Amino acid sequence: MDLKKRHFKLKFKFRLFLSVAGIFLFIALFVSLLFSMTSLKNAKDNDYRGSAMVLERISSQIASLYEQMDVAATSITKNSTLRGTVLNLNIRDSQLTQQQMMEELEKTRTIQKTLINMMFSPIISNVLLYNRNLDYFYYTGLYLHDEGLLKRALSSDRSFEKLMEARYDQLYLGPHLSPWSGDDKVVLSAIRNFSDITTTQDTLVEIQVPYAHLDSICRQESFGDEKEIVILDSGCRQIYPYEETVTVLPPETIDHIVAQFRDGVPDFYSDEYAYYGSSILNNRFHVLLVSNQSTLAQYRKQNATNTILAVILILTTTCAIIFVIISIVSKPLNQMIRYINALSLDQDAPLNLSSDFLDEFELINSSFNQMLVKLKDSIKEVYEAQIRESNANLAALQAQINPHFLYNALNSISAASEIYGSEVTSRMCQQFSSMMRYITSSSPEAKLTEEIRHTRNYLDFMKISYDGSFDYTIDAPLETANLFLPRLTIEPLVENCFKHGFRECLPPWHITISCAIEGASWFIRIADNGSGFSPEALSDFKEFKDAYGSRKTADLYRDLEIDGLGLKNIYGRLFLYFNGNVDMYIENGGSRALCVSRPDNQNSPGGCLITIRGEITHD
């Protein structure tokens, strides 16, 4: 079963690729879907806003066209000269004398001149003034050549009745055939009665504009085959296009749109068709912008197809790039797995990796956990070995000091017994006993107060031995009492003063020991007025101290014999005890005693100052 599972389980590279590619594919499809929905909504909104703006512009131009016609008609009816002439025409006798006929001719000239003056707009084709009841007809503009047609048209004209029924000051007529000409001339008309006076109210002024002006407004190149303008009259009957069918939509769809608009739906949008409506000239005309959405839907479908193809191409390319990147990234992982499988910390402790681990990260995690446990055990063993070795080295260094101190102390007691007798010798033996208990203690460390007490006993020994020639001063404040340091740190340095520092100088001799805490550090300073150290000795100690920290633990104590200054032994024990976090430096200077071996150098700086500095810890 495990073999089958291992056989059919995909490699890590392919599993990672499928995971990353699946997530990326989901995100890409979701973003594409969201983008498509947003694009469709934005397209619809843009189409609505654009159509509304176009419809508003066209409606304003149509209204302006009729308003220009109405302005011309109003100008004629307000002309005072013409008003008088028309009034005379309406009250004239049916039988005219020769004089009256001449006056009629003059009136005709006045009317024609006035009408000609109204031809101020280039869009106006005819200006007419007529009265059906009094049977007169005047016009200017395009030539009307058939007088019989004019008579018949005048007798059958119903404009006055329509104007009265409409209850408006003016009558706007949509595209229609002009009744005053015998050709198929389609015009727009604005009609006003001459005045509200009963005598002249049946006299009408008509302004005509060619149909082409309205057609030029309604036909836009940007419409193409998708949009078209439809104009309805107040009864929702189509008056534009004139005697033509709407080409962008089927007739039944146009009928349905008109019915919807009549039922109070000003605009409508669907995937099949859309329309936007606007009313002008006090609801006497309704302008509709109709759209064939099937063409736009086909266009959107094509765009969607192109988008899907582009997304597939991008996804394919991206997945290929992801696969290459994963192959590059997983190559070190596969190498690591091979190394882990072959790894062992030693010949006797190989890694025990389970054979049914199929997940690479689980394998690495388990392997490193095993190695971590073994590494901790190894570190613990090495650390314990280092501690044992360090303790052994410290004990060996201390063992080097103990016999040396013992020999010096016994020599001092022997010399004192010959000079001072049994009483001083007895006191020195008691001090010696106390010092022996101190130096033979099994503990490698001691408090500073204990080290100072032991050093004080030794200095009292020396004071007896050099009666009147030696003195000392010790300053150890209470706050330094609980400092710990290796046993026998200060006393060997004091002993070294007698062995080397005072050998070439005449008494009186003096040793000063001071302890202090300054900030986060503690200090122990030992000063004498001896001959000091030679430059060679100081240089040798500095070189030893600089190289000491880089040496192996096993070799730290082998060269630290008790000969010469003994300073290397002290530093070695301090270094081991404080794990390297300590410093010890030596300098010459200050006053010194008379040096008999160098009488020519009495004024040079002498004496020695040894300083030990360490950091205060809060364990």
C-alpha cells in the first residue's frame, strides 16, 4: 500500500506548482469576472449618459428650430404697419372702385415688403399671410406658380380651427407636405393668428422651413446602424422619419417602444433594444433616441471572447514562468533532502528517518528535530567537558600558588623567631594557621572581604619581618564586600612586590590596596613605590594577554609557571573564572623608594599600579 501511495503521489515540485497555479488561476478568473462585470456596467452607464446627452442636444436643436420660426411669425403679427393694412383688408367692401383698387394694390405692396423683411433667417423657405374667410393670400419665398391650387388649398385650410382647438398662441406642425405647392415638398410650419381682435384673428401667418433642416439635426454620423431618432406628436404618432420606417429596429419593436412611452416609461434598456425619451415645446413633440442593442451585444461578446483568449494566454505564460521558478527554487530543496537522507552525526548514531514520509517539509522538519536533539546532547556534553576542564585548570593554577606561598610564609616565621622571640612567633603561627585554612579551602572562589583578610594577615607577616621599613593601606568599602573572585588573587600580587618591586629600592616601602565600584564595573588597584617593571616585562605581559583568549582551553595553564612576576598565572585564573569578561593592566608611575642599583635615574617615574576591572553581573 505504501509503495502504491509513493508511486502515485506527485513530486513536491508538481504539487507546489499545482497549488500556486490553482490559487493564481482562481484569483485571475475572479478578477477577470469582476472586471468584466464592472466593464459591462460602466459600458451601460456610459451608453446611458452618452445617449442622454445626445438626446438633450438634439431636442434642444429641434426646439430652437421651431422657436426661430415662432419668432419670425411673432415679428410679423406685431408689425404695426402691417396690422393696420390687414385690418383694412378685413373690413373692405366687396365692390371696389378704381381708387380702392389702387389702394388695394398699395396694400399688397406693403404686405409683400413686410413679408420679405421677415426672411431674415436662411432656414425659412416661405412666409405666408392668408385669410380663408376673406379669400386673400400673400406670400414671399419660394415661388408658388399654380393659382388654382392656391385657391383650393385656401378654401380647404383648417389651420384656424386647429389653432383654436389647441388653445395655444401658435400652432407647430411636424413634417408634412406643403398644401400651397403642387410638388412633394415636405416642410415644417409654425402658424400664428394675426391678433386676438375678432376682426383680424382669422388672418394667419405661417412660417415654413424645409424638412431637410430637421433631417440634418436628427441624423448623426456617430449613430451608424445602431441608433436613430424618432419624433412623436402629442398623440404619440410618429412624424419623423416622415413616411419612412425606422431601420435600426423592426416595426413591431418600434410599435412596442411607442406603447411603452405612451404608458409613461420615459426610457428603457435591455440586451435587445433601448430607448431614451424627451418632451419639447410644452409636450407637443416627443423625441426618442432608439438603439439596437443586439449589435452592441455582439460587439461586447466579441470583446469578451478576445478578453478570455488574452487571459488564457497570459495564464498559460504565467504558469510556465511559475513552473520554471518553482523548478529552480525546489532544486536546492531536493538536494537538501538527499543530504538529509544520507546525513549522520557519527557512525554510531545515524538519523532514523521514517520511510513513509512523503511530504518534503515534514521530512525536513522531522530530520532537523532529530538533529537538534542530538546537537543539544552534544553541546551539553562538550559544555560539561569544558567546565570540568576549566575547573581542573583553575585547580592546577591554584596548586602552583599554594606551595610557593607556603615556602615564603615559613621563611618569614623562621626569620621572625630569631629576631623577636616566641611571643611574635606565636602570633605569626596563628595568622599562618588562618592563612593555611584559607588557601587549602576546597572552594575555588572567595568573597572580596575574605581575600582582603587573608592579604592583611600576609602584610602583617611582612610588617613584622621588615620592622620600621614597610607599611600598607587597604581601602575596601562595604559595597564591595560581596564581590566574588578566584581565591588567592590579591595576595600573590602583594607578595610579588616584595620579591621584585622592593628588591632594588631602599625603604621605606609602601603598598596601597583600594577597591571600588564605579558605574557598572568594579575595580581592584594595587600600588607600590618599588622599582616598577621593565619595558620588556610589560611588553611580554601585554603580548601574553592579547594571545591568551585565542588559545585552546586545554593549553591555557601549561605555560603559567610561578616564576618571574607571576602575573600570567593571576590573569589566567581570572580569565577562566570570569569567562574572559575581565581585564588586568599594569603601568609604571608615581613616587618610588631610593633604588640603589640605579642612582642615576632617581627622578624617573617609578612604582607600579596593577588594576583589575570586571563587570557587575546580576545573576
